[in-house]
Amino acid sequence: EVQLVESGGGLVQLGGSLRLSCAASGFIFSSMYMSWVRQAPGKGLECAANIDSGGSITSCAESVRGRFTIARVNALNRLYLQMSSLIHEDAAVYYCQGPEGRGQGTQVTVST
């Protein structure tokens, strides 16, 4: 069974940082292209960043470029998203996305 379990979300102050984690299981994580996507209230899904099996990164949201970094540790079946300089527009549910869908998400809230 494919499982993606996100963690690390929470309440952070404007300008602060968070690191999200995703624990993957049930598939060959090291071979898969992975993404972090997010959904803000009342909005559709937005891709934040992608990473291929070898660690090459593709940013897919101009708004997060230079502030968010996606990374993976294949030996641990883990995907990460380091977020810094958070702004109100970053508040959303963040999902780890793999070849067969997304996890349950982790909420990020940005306070003033």
C-alpha cells in the first residue's frame, strides 16, 4: 500500500521558517519523481517544487523561488520542504505528491 505521511506544519510567524517532512512507503521511492503541492483556502492545488529521483530540482511556483527548498533522502524514503521567509500567501495545506497521489497534508498557518 502506497503511503505518504506529511508532518512539520504548524503556526509560524510572518518571516519565519518551517521544515516539512514526508515519509513515503509502499513504492520504490528512490526511483520516483516527487513534488510538494499546496492548497490555500478557496483555491486550487498549486505546485510548490519538484524533485527527480536523482535530486534535480524544478521550481514550479515563482512565488516560492528562493524561499523554499525541496530535498530528498532516498535512503530514508523521505521528502522535505524547507520554507523560509514565510508570508501570509504561503498559508495552505501542504501535500507530498508521488506517482499515485498525495498524502493527507499538513497545515501551515502564517501569523502576523
